[in-house]
Amino acid sequence: MLSLKLKSGEYLTIGENIILQIFKQAGSAVCVEIQAPREIPILRGEVHERSGERPDGLLAERPKSLARRRYDTKRQEMWLEQKARREARYQRAEEERRDTLRELTEVADRLDELMTAYGSTGVQERLKTLCGRFAAMESTARG
């Protein structure tokens, strides 16, 4: 299949007796003028495809309009922004979990020292607070 780009006013010939001329209209539409013998049928694609046939070599679907391409681009940008926000929230939650786990590990490693320094009641309160924070983060991560 031959593919050409024609400017408004340009034309092409098919054989000796078929002439096709292009005229640009507003927007993405073009006007096509065809001079051909009456015995040669000229059909719009939609009419031709009613028979269930589509000529070989054509695009599978029409090219998207400029408005549709802009819409698709905007939707993709919005999706990427949402994805970035989700990933940032996930990263913050992961950092908070790591920090809390690190602090819990420190408390467990030094429990004997803390018992002497703070007394058993102070250590229990600190452990309860940290465990509560960690449990809240875990339930948020699962939900």
C-alpha cells in the first residue's frame, strides 16, 4: 500500500483517468474531490465495510483525534501522579515501621538496663506505647 502526505490543493492521479485532490477544512477534517469514470464505484469506508470486508493494508482503527490524544495524555499524567503519591505514602509508612521496629529492638536489647534506670513501670508504659504505634501501623498497612 502506498502512503502519501498531501497538502491542501495537491492532487494525485491513479492510472490515466482517476484524479484525487485534497482540500483542508477546519479542524482535522479534509475534503476530497475525486474525478473518475462513472463505471468505477466510489464508496465511503463505512459503506464498503457493511459487506463485512475491510481492505487489506488499512489501519486497524482510525487515528485518534487531537482532543482524544490530549484527553488520554491528561488521564495518563493523572494516573502517574496518583501512583507517585501512593508510592510516597507507602515509603513513609515503611520508614515509620522500620523506625518503630528499630526502637522496639533497642528497648528489648536494653530491657535489663532500663529496668534499673526507669523502674519496671516506666519500661512497661514505654513498651505499651511503642507496641500500640506498631500495631496501628500494621493494621493500616493491611487495610
